[in-house]
Amino acid sequence: MSVMLNAFRMNKIKSAGKRRKAKSAAKQRSAQHSSGAEASGGYVAANNVKMWNWSLDDEFIQVIFRKDTMECWVNDTKAETMCNFSDTGAEMDFCIGSHKARIKSMQGMGKRDGIIHVLTIDGYVIPEDTT
């Protein structure tokens, strides 16, 4: 009887170890995708990204803002940004050609709004891409 209990216990320990290893490997793969991927070419979780698409001076412009790393990409090129932090939120200033752009992060008005990110070009608000 004790031999059967020991065999059962050892089998449970081995299977738990295998599950733990598989879970750890999945976490590592997920971390590699989210931290090593560029916003333009690699996998990025949708809840970590804000995207704006519009036409500026007859040219298609795409701005991608990664919330987790505070990186800003303009047409697949990482933009040089200057960040200003205050009590009300954060502002990231950068240029798109000869135009001044700003992404402003601020707390939403409602309880469930979270942090709101607004892109402005030369003072005009650009609507967020919802696709």
C-alpha cells in the first residue's frame, strides 16, 4: 500500500514540475514578444498601444504610442521625444516634419476611464484610430 502511495506522490510531483516548466517557458516567450518587439514590426498587445492614422500635407501619417515603454513611432521610425511630467499628467513633444506634435496623458474624468492619451498636431486634436 505504501509503495502505491509513494508512486502516486512521485507521479504528481513530476507532472507539477512539467507544468511549472511549461508555464515558465510561456511567460518567457510572452516577455520576449512584449519587450523586444518594435511597435511597428513586432507583436505588441493591443491594450499597450494607441494609434492614430490621418493625412497631413497630402501624406499618410501613422503615429503609434506604446504606453508600457513611452515610445513614439511615426511612420515606422522611432521619434525623438521630450517628456514633461506634472501632477496632472505627462506630455511628450516631438516633430513630424515641420509640424509640432504632442501626446498628452492625463487621468480620465470617470472612475473607469483610466489614463487618456490625446494627440495634437499644431494644437489640433487628432482622433484616435479605432480599427
